[in-house]
Amino acid sequence: MPALEVFNRRWRIGSDDLVIPGIIEVLVRAGWLGLVITLFVHHEADTSRCEQGKYLLRIFLVGSMVILGATLITTVALVYHSSRGTIMDVAPRKHVPNLLITRVILGIPEVAWNGMGSMWIILGLVMCHDALSILMKALVIYTWVAIGVIVIGVWLLFDPMMRPNRQGPNEGSYLVEGGALGTHYIQLWEKRCRFLCCLTSRDENSSEAFKNVADVFASLFEESDLVASDVAAALVLLRLKRKQEERQEEAIRKNNLHLPLSRSSTASIGALQSEGALPHQQSPRPEWMKVGSAYHFMKFALASYGWPWFVYGRFCQACCSLWKHLHCCANCRADPSLDAKDNCCLCNTAALKAITGLDQESISYITFHNKIYEVPFFVAIDDETEHVVVAIRGTLSLQDAITDLTCQCTEVEGAGLPEGCLAHKGMVHAAKFVQRKLEETRALREGLASRPGYGVVITGHSLGAGTAVVLAALMRPQFPNLKCFAFSPPGGLCSKEFALATQSFVMSVVVGDDLVPRLSMNSLHDLRYKIMCVLNTCRQPKYRVLAQGCWYMLFGISSSSLESVSTIESPSQDRPLLANAANAYTYHSPKITQESMEDVRVTFSDDDSRRCQVPRHTETPLYLPGRVLYCNPSLPEEERLDVVSSEWEYRWGDMNEFTQLLISPFMMRHHLPQVVLAALEDVAQQVASPS
């Protein structure tokens, strides 16, 4: 931090990112130089080993030793200077660009010299005995491989974005001005999204989606000079800080002292063993919102994923369960009314039946058709609970990811909804697609007609949960008693008005440190602010922080490591990032929780006096829908050997608790549908047989 500037370009690395790669290169080139010296000594001891070109070989080896020696010395100096200073203090690393240029210049004679050696070998100008010949060929090939790796690295680190030059001769001068900068960022991210998804379709949905996703990424990164390693180091520091806070809270609890709910952590709250009154909510919770019901319908949400998640972690057992439901060449004789678009053996349908226990007659409609804004789902009759269930699949493809990332707000209109209800744009489009298909196929109405008196349940996990919530709001005028179970719904889903309006018909489930229910544009900008805080207050070099992060990942966080965190100041709600900074970028963060974050100040240079506007897409804070059941592992982190089979506790939470991201090793794993199902199963057993 900031990004390295060489050859009048900015690159995707910082001046302190060359330590570990440099050490690796030093070790490799030291061995390389040893090989060349060994080869030279053997050659000089007995020149008769070469039938032809012994003097050419001597010249090549001497030249290689000189080039390798000069490169080795330059790389050692580069490592030394790159390791100096802290992450934000770049002054001690002022010689890194010049050393890097020197290293690149040394690469030119290296390429030329290796090319000359290759030509001599190909033309047969150097002919030696087998051992010596093999060593020389290996040396040449080794050199070309190293050069190729360096070229690929340069290509990957090249930054096509002409970022603002805030240190230009004129105050506030930019390489790209004003709106042109934002437009250029959006166009760049749109090209990246298209390349990643390998989609060149010009249909209306994909073109609009790529523009929306590009706008989201541009709003997050266009004013940031961070590189990837800066973010990684900051996440390590934030993880240490949160771990320290958890241990302090646990120590206070052991002394039987009252500890209020922390705004930065919801993972350390004790369980409430009754399904009683809801905190922070005035209206009573509907009777149908039971843990057992949530566990039952989570099976349908899991079944909507088909065979991939069914076989995950239990391949042999799952294959045995699927075998009896498979039908070879089933597409040739499948019921066209189902519109399954499954594979030839109906593996997804087989997994659905194995998970839910449904037979073919209970499946009214199923489709695995998947495009941007068009998600797979199925309609089934559940005689056990007397409901017709609509289960919507979560994220399982790049098209689904594009739908997830289209996270701008759009209005949701429906009878019974108050004015100003806003929701996640991609999921609103997906919900309207499912609603349209249900109306076209009449699958839901026919299922209800075949089972008079049955209710309607809409469920889903992740993307499917968000889509289910919006669909439930759209269809509730037709089905007043409709119920929705949303498992791990995205945090950036509902405006406050919409979230409050769904409390009578939506039950959300959040598990542990799950990232997705806490993920929104507001929480991402809040995380960005915290990253800037810890990077500015950290007094360790980046390579040491990253090395510690790798150690913690393998062996856990020790108490001595937590003691060192006291040198890292906590991101504060009421102080500027740099209290003594006279000239800073300042913006007033939108209201992320009940309290506002005041005047976040981030310094980029001594000459800056401009003020940032409110980040795009954060004007409207978004929350989780409905009533929130929060399940959390009851065991300490060190004792959780198996993330799936952990013991769980639960309580009813409030939507305001899930507005900040938690940095945890379980933040991704707790989102897996199997983990959600296991947590609900354990909690349901606790409710059924309380101790």
C-alpha cells in the first residue's frame, strides 16, 4: 500500500509484496548458480569430454555465472528493501522501484544469453558426453521455464486501469478525470465479468446484469489503492482482533458479569433454550415458526441443489442412495410436463427424491433450467405437513453468481406491502421469473387443487432464500396463509420497510459465522473502512503478518499471539482513521446499524483536500427478512473438530445484529446447506427433548 508504480504504471502489487517471491527466487537462483559452477568445474577438469564446442561451452558457463551472480545480488537487495517499513509506511521502500527496474534490465541479457545457448545446442555447435550434455540442456530448459514464469507473472500483475495520479504536479490532478474515471472502471469490470463467465450473449438480461455487476465492483474499488495482499493482511489482523474480543467476553461471562451484545460479534451469545419471546420485536411470533418445521423444509431447500451437494462429503453412501432412483436414457421417455432439463440419468431428480423421500407422483413440477435471473426450482406435495412446497435452488453456477452480484436496489410492489419496499435487484428478477413459470404451468394451483386444504410453503437457501422471500411477498395476496422459510438469506436483501413487512410470513435461519447473511454493500464498505484502520495502525511488515496468518491457519491462534494484538487499535465509531491527518478523504457513512458511523477519514496523500461522496449503492441499508432464528456452535472454536457434527445452540435474533461481517475460519463453511441442515437437526432434537 499503495500500489507499486514502475515504468510510469501502477501494478497489482505493493512495494512490500516482493519479500516472499524474492526469497524463493534467491533460493532457486542460488541452487541454479551452484549447478552452473559444478558444471564449469567438471568441464575445466576434463575438457576432453566435449567433442566439439568446448570453448563455446566455457564462454556460456562463465556468462551464465556472471548474469546469475548479478541477478542474485540484485534480488537479495530487493528482498531487503521490500521488507522494510510497515504496510502503510512506504518511505523505507523508496529504492524498490529502482531495484525492480535493475532486475528487469538484467533479464534482457539473460534472455539473450539463454537464446544463444539454445541455438548452439540446436545447431550442434556444442557436443559433449551424455552427462555433461544432459546437464547443459537441463540448464537451458530451466532458464526458459523461469523466464516464462516471470513473463506470466508480469502479465497477471499488469493493471489496465489508469488510476488517479494524486501525486501529480498540480493539486488533485488525475490521469482520468471525473465521471470518465467511473465510466472507465465500469467498462473494465464489465469486460472482466464477460471474460470470467465466457459469455458473449447480447440478450437483454446478460447485458444488463454485466453492467450492474461492473457498477458494483467499480463502486467498491475505484477509490481504493489497496492490493490483494493488503486485504489479506488486514483480514488476518481483523481476525486476531475479533478472537481477542471473544476471549475477553468469555472471561467476563465466567465471572458472571453481564455482557451486552457486541455490535461486532453475534457469535458468542449464549443459547436460549426456549422458543419464547423475540428480543427487539414487539409483535408476537407466529405459532408456525418452529425449529422442527425449519429442519423439515431445509431438506427441500437442500434437495433443490440436485446431486452435487447430495454427494458432497459422502460420495459412496450418496451413490448407493441415488442408485435406486436413477433412470438411464430417461430424457427419451420423461414426462414432458415436468420440464426437468435434467441429465440423461435424472441424477438431480434422483437426489431430490433421496433427500426428501418423495415419490414421482408428489413432484408436480421441476426444472433445472438456469440462466441469469432464471433459477431452477421445483413444486412438490408434502403430505407429511400438508403443504405444497416451492423450493428454489441457491447459487451453483456462474449465472447464479451474476444474479447474486446484481445487488442494486429495486422496488417491490404488491398488495399489502407498504410504499418504499426495496429489495435486491437480481433476486427480484429471479422471483418474477419463478412467479411467471408458476402461472404458465399452473403447477402450484394444480397441486393445491389435488390436495384441498393444504397450505403453501416457499423455501430456499442462499440465492434461493432471497428469491423465495420476494416471491412470497409477490404471491401473498393470492395465498394469504403462505409461509416462507429462508435459509441463510443474503444480508443485502430487504430495505427496513420490506423486512418489517415480512415478519408475519418469513422465518429466516442464520448459522454461526455465515458470511452471506451479513453481506451487503453497506457491510462491505464498513469492512473496507476497518481494513484501512488496521493497516494504518499495524506496526509489523506485511510479510510477517501474512506468515503469521498461514501459521494460524495450520496451528490455530495462541494466547501469546492475542497479546500482541493490543498494539493494533480497534476501528472506532467515533474517531477518524488518522486523527492527525489535516488533508483527508472524508465521507459520512450511511447508517449501517442503529448507530451511524461518523466521518470516516482515509488519507491518500498530503496534497488531497477533496471529499468523497457517499459510496454508491449504500444509500439504503438492507437487512435480513422476517424473524431470524440464529444457530451458533456451543463449543469453543478450538474444540470444533468437525464443522458439520458440532453441537449447536440457538436463539431468536434481531435483523440489526447481522449488519457487519465477521472474520472467521468458519464464515464460508457455515453457509454450506449440509451445515445448516445439521445445525437445525441438532437444535430440533434439543427442542423435542429438552434436558
